[in-house]
Amino acid sequence: MARYLATLAISGLVTLVTLGPAKSQRSEVEREREAVLVRHAGTPVMAVVALAEQRVTIYDISGKILRASVSTGQTGYETPVGIYSVLQKEAEHYSNLYDDASMPFMQRITWSGIALHAGVLPGYPASHGCIRLPYTFAEELFDLTKVGMRVVVVRSDTAPVEISHSALFRPGPIRGSVLEVGLASPPLNLQSDGWKANASSNGAGTEPTWRSIAAVTAAAVDAATKKTEAARQIAASTHKEASRFLVGLLLAEAAKKKAELQLQDAELMLGSVAAPSTEEKTAENFKAKALEVLSKVNEQINALRAEGQPKIDAAMAARDAFRAAEADRVAAENEAKLVESKMMPVSVLISRKTQRLYIRQAFRQVFEGAVTIQDPDRPIGTTLFTALRYTDNDSGLRWSAFTMYAKARVTPDHRSRGAAREPMTADVTAAEAALARVSIQQDALDRINELVSPGSSLIITDEAMSQETGSDTDFIVLLSGEPQGGIKIRKRNPYSGYDESHRPWPANGNRIYSWW
């Protein structure tokens, strides 16, 4: 039986493998990974789960990087065909639905309980809707992916294909309100001529874009950080210089206080003596010594103040300057965070069923409006377009298309599972036809182009968004006509605030979003 020559490192280094014999003869260790590439792997963009082949393929912006066998939902508990994204990651997770079953390296794709996780792979669909992965593969994938990565479940394996079309979105200038996404009270003033000039000078166009403004805010953060560090060093240096005078003053003030108390005691002693005596002489000597000490201490204090007060004043001024610089740095970082939030990938859903267009960003709805679809009674299919990277000096985007069943194979056949059959490529003609049938109003298009960036997506579909789409999800689209047992058995209360493990849903602010 053939063995792997090497395994893929977590860092993304990949090596060649030799495929083993028939699937029925392979052990689970040999099903860990059926194919890898001979190149460095980038950040995963999409996971394609093929039900017929019972395998998952992971893609980065350049193509396939990982592949492994899976076990999806059994009859009655089918993993629903559709479009999802990773919503939450948890290395140690236990199911509340199924006897506290262990779900290592869990990557959730619905809040009702469907996820990718390590599990037993018998060679056929056997789960209750989840997507079981080989253990070491699940661990490896867990380290590579980030929240937001697309997960597509299809009947027959399909590979995304690059596409270029005039209807696909392109980065554009800022048109909307800065309050749509981000801080409640942003300090940015985008109407300022200075902002426009600075932002435009850092971009390709004459009007500021979020990407050009990001260059301005990044430079501001860098300058503020350097200024703060310089102020901190000055404050530390002047404090060190002034501290010895401060210590000297404290000691001198303590000596002065002691001398004043001794003087008071001597005066009390003199006041209590009725006639000239030895006690009176002793008190007078005591008073004289106290006056001498007090005089010397005052001289010392005056000398220290004369020499050290400027240094003390300089140290206090340096401290105030450091505090002001730190406040400016925090303000600059807040501005940068606002801009960063506006640069997060957006998802656009165009539904033939509802004749509506929806925009989400950072798992939150941004905009909804009408859209025109030619021949609205004729099916348009389901196509996922993904923006991969900037092109043309950041004025354009490179896109991929993933069509679902435009050239569908026959009903899934268990005998066809495994690595022998390569995926069919997405139907570019069908994707282009879908784009040609859609007309978006200019104001909505401007809003999308203002926000679009690598990692953004466009879904054109016959379906409405699934009820699984909520306040902490990207768009979830389930294809009607496909078995959905894995969803139907789960009862999701979108207002409960808890997942199936009876734990609170994570706050949006605690999420770390990726470009994918």
C-alpha cells in the first residue's frame, strides 16, 4: 500500500503524495489527505464539500491547496446543499444535541449546529448533518482558516474558475455615510478638503476611497506612535534627571521638619524655666543648635530648588507632552479602526425569489433595496462570485465564479466517491448569463463599489436567504429541492441569544474577521 512521502506542515508548505489503492482498502490514516499541491499555500478562501465524492477541497486565491475525505449527513440528517461561511472556531467543543459528543477543531457554519469538525470517517455519510473531517486534517485546517471563510456544500464536486465581466464590482470613491459601519462617533471629517487632498494623493483616483484613506490613517498612526515613543523617552530621561533633586528635596524637607520640631521643644523648655539655671542654658544651647540646623537645611532647600526646579518643571512638562501624544495616538488608532471596519469585505446577495438586493459587512446588514432581473420568472441558478485580489493599481478586482449545478452530474453515487474523479469546473457561461440578467440601481452600485475589497462576494440565486442568516452570520443560502434534514432537525431560536450548546453567541466585537 502506498504511503505518503510527506505531510503538509501547518505553515502551508506542501509536498507530493502517492495515492493508495481502492478506497475500501484504505485505512483512515491514508484517507487523511488525498491530494496536496507542490507550492506554498495561502490563506484559505473557500472550502468545497462534495456530497457525491464525500470529500472537501480547500482553495486559496491561486487554486487548490488541500483535499481530504469527509463524512456528511446520513439519510434524514443530510448536510444541506448551499452556501455558508465559518461563523465560529473552537478547538474543544462538545455537542449539546448528541450526548455531549466531542467535536474537536469545530468550525461552525450555522448557529443551529452544523459545523466542520474532526470525527469518524466510515467511508460514507454517517453524521447528523455536520461535516466530519480526518482528525489531523481538521487540526491542520483549523490553524489555517479564519472566521468568514466561505464553505460551499454541493452535490457533485466543482472547482471555482476565474472570471472577468464588466458587471462585477470595482473599487470606487466614497459616497455613503461613515456611520454605516464602525464607531458610533467617528472622528473623521470626510468633507474636509485636507482629508480629500491627503486621501487622493495616496490613491489612484481624484476622489478618496477607503483604501486611500487607509493609507492616510495608517501614516497618521505610524507618526503618532513614533511621536509618543519619542515623548516617552524624553519623559523618562527628564524624570530620571529630576528625580535626584526630588529625593534631595524630600530629605531636606524632612530634616527641616525635624529641626522645626526641635526648635519648638527648645522654646517650650525655655518658657517653663522660672529663673536662670543650668536647665535654661541647656535649653538655649538646644535652641541654638536647632536654629543652626534649620538655617543649613533652608540653604540646602534653596540651593536644590534653584538648581533642580527647572529640571523638575521640565520633567512635568515632558510628562504632560507624553500624555498628550498618547491621547493623539489613541485617537489616530480609533480613526484607523473606523477605516478598517469600512474596508472589511462585503457580501451582496441578489435573490430572484424576492427581487431584492442585500448587502452585509462584518456579519451585519448594511443595505437592502430593489433590483431588476430580466425574465424574473425564468430560473437564474445559483452562482457565487468571490473577489480575490486587487488589480490595475487597486482600481480593479480579480474575481472567481462558482456555479452550482449549471452542469450537474447525475444523482450522487456512493461508488464514485474518492480521489479518482476530479471536480468539474464552474460554468463560466452560466455565470456570465446570470450577471447579464441583473440591473442594479446606480446608488446601490455606488454604495457597493465604495466598500468592495478582496474577500468580498456576490451571490446571484433563485433562492431567498435562509432563515439561518442572522445578526452574526454572513448570507446563508440553501438550495431548494435538495434534502435538508440536517437543518430541519435543528430548532433555532434567533432571539434566544444562545447556540445549541446553551452558551451565549459571541459578541461581534470579540470576533477576528479575516479577508475571507
